[in-house]
Amino acid sequence: MSMSSTTAGLPPSLPPILVTVVTGFLGAGKTTLLRGLVQRRQSRRLALLINEFGEVAIDGDLLRADGDAQGQVQIQDFAHGLIAYGDDEQFVPAMLALAARRAQIDHVLIETSGLALPSAVMEVLQSDALAPHFVLDATLAVVDTPLLLEQAFASGDATQAATAGLFRQQLACADVVVLNKIDGLEEAALLQAEEAVRALAPNVRFLELAYGARLDIRLALGLRLHQAGAAVHHHYTPVTMPGERAVVPADQQRFNGHAHSGLGAHSHGLSTHKHFHEQDPGWQSFTLRCKSPQQPEVVRAAVAAVALAEPILRAKGFVATEGAPARLLQGVRARVVMAQASDAAQSARERSELVFIGYHPSRARVARLLSELTATEWK
């Protein structure tokens, strides 16, 4: 999709475009959740801005595979950087280009990098340049629930401490937390996950369940949580007396996938966050490529072994196989899965490309281990 820096004004008769910001730590399932929303968008005309920490835009390719030929889904990649941060010169022009096509767009979805804070986007949306054209609908934080229950976001060594700090800050910015990867979890585990979220971010307004990485579109788009005087379209309105904290009705106190904190709208403290590299240069991303055809199960096992040997928190990419369609690899720490890539995503895949993201990882060692374990050259 071509986006110029057009600054055409928004006709007074048209309301601002709603914007949903989707955040979440590496591998939480943000892109998969967005794919489901795109597939179930009904008649909504969507524009998606996808930010990845890496030079290869894997997520954008996956989402394009679910678009259609009628132009109802427009996608732009923001690879190798952090969207809306101080040194990003693309975000405002891209948004103004969308504003110029207001009549063709119903909703904008922005997926931030797993290593970014959504508050940068939230602040720029309120700038003089964008505020006349856009209004924040809600900020959704997607959570890898099994990792949360495993206390992977608790402070520990240097990697855990960096992970925990970023995870907490992402939750603190959220209006809605989506518990993802919950298939097979018992209700007791879901209650435990809810308690963990509430302890880390007590001002989160709603928690939702995403079975099969699918979220009811009514719980994701059109919430209007940041429009003055707008009603929140949920099952009940908490009852409050002056000066009292809202009370959750008795029938909502048990976790049912639509739990509510009863807290009033929280302010996000929208101060611009410096590029995280300025604060912590340990987060690194690199891409390894291989021209030789691969055996999917061998690559899957190799990437899992690499994640155990090096501080790799996320791996993703496409694996080229001989005489068969390309495979999609997704890894969160040592949990690595392979899946059939869609026709659109696997086109022109003559080589394998894998993106690795970690905290102080050694690129040379990862390349060496991957080459040894697959008996092919990765570089």
C-alpha cells in the first residue's frame, strides 16, 4: 500500500477515525489475533500498521494473506524500528495519508513491536497533527498466558529483569488485557492469570479470553473508551457512589472471560518514551538465511535447541523445503512450532529466513549452532 505524506484536511461532516493499538511482549500472539479480527471484520474497512523489531517483515506477510482484492484491508509495514518513537519519520505522514482517504477507512489497527511501549503511539495520536483526524478507541495488551503462569515475567537474572520491566509497562498502558494461548487451561489457572494481571496492572479496565487466538470483534473494535461522553459497550455498568470505588456485581466476580475491574478510566501518563535502545542496548534482533532446502522437523528442533543455549526469546520466519511449500516457523523461547504457510506468504521463497530476537544473544553462536544442527549453512 502506498502512503504519501498528504495532509488534506478532514471534512467536518466526517468523525475522527477510531484507532486500536495492539501491544504485547514478544510471541504473545498479536499477529495471530489480528488475523482473526481481519477475517471476521464483516464490512469494516481496515487499515493496519504493523511494526516489527527486525529487518524482515514476517507479520505483514502473514496478514496480507488474509486480505482481499476489494481493498478493504490496507497494510503497511514498519520494520526495523519502533513506530511513533522520536526518530520515526514515517508514522505521522502515514497516518495523514490515511486521514486523506477517510471516506474509505472505518478503523485503524496499529500493532506495536513486542519490544515497544504503546504510549509513544498514544501520545502522537494526541498531537496537533493527528488529533483532528483520529481518536484512540482502546489499547489492547495481548498476554502469553502460559508464560505468565510460569512466572516468566518475574524478575530474576538480567534477561528476566529486562523482560519483566517491559511487560509491566506494556500492561500499564492497556485498557483491555487479552489472555491468549489459553486452550486447555482450567478455570483455576485462568483465575490465577487474572490475579497476576490485576497485581501487575490494577488499572486495566477489562480482561478478555481468546480461545484459539480468537477474540469477538465486538470486544476489540468500537469500544470508544477514550471518547468523551461515549458509552462503553459491555455487559454492565459498575455502580458507584460519590467517592467510592466501583463495585463489580456479584455475578461478574467469577472469571468468565469478560471480567471487569470496575475501575474508572485510567490516565496513561502519555510522556514520550525514549527509544528503548537508549535505555537498554541488550535487546537485539538479527536475521539468518540459508539457501539450502530444509527438513521442517530438523529446523524446528534446531531452533528449540538454540533457544536453550542462547537468550533467544522469539524466533519467526519462513523455512524453504525441497519439493514442498514453504513452512512458517514460530518460536517463543524453546516452544517452537511449524505450520503450513499460506500461498501468499510462501510465494517466491527460494531460501529460508529466520528472525531471532533476544537479550544479549550471540549472532555468531546462533548461526554456528543452527548450521551444525541442520547440516546446512546459515549466515
